[in-house]
Amino acid sequence: MRLAPALLAILACPDDKGPLFYIESESVLFNPRLRRTYDVRDGIPVMLIEESNALDDAEFERLNGLVAEQRIAPTFETGT
């Protein structure tokens, strides 16, 4: 299920407050800085730190590859 662009524009990681990458095919919001994902269930992002998923090296690399291959933009630009 696709997330609304207006919602994506304001989504930030609840831990480091940085942008996320929405990988629609995986139904996750990906934070590469913390090596963590947040599930999107029935079109609703689950933005609870305690329910996030820590990534091992292989999964981290796989998701980074998807972001690069699909040219997925971050939810917002940090300006840094």
C-alpha cells in the first residue's frame, strides 16, 4: 500500500529525527544511519523505536542496494 506524499514529506526517524527511505516493495521505512527499519502495516507506519527492526550487515547492504537501484529519495532533505 502506497503512503501519501504529504505523509512521507513529514516522516522522520523517532530516534535520530533524520530522514527515512520508504521502500514500498518491502513495506518498510529504512534508516541507514541507525541500520534500522520501521514496518508499514496496512498503510500505517509503525514509528515506535521498540518495534523497529535492527539490521544485520547482509540486510543493511540489500536495502541500501534497493534504495540505490530504485533511486528512492529520502522523506525530506536535511540541508547538510
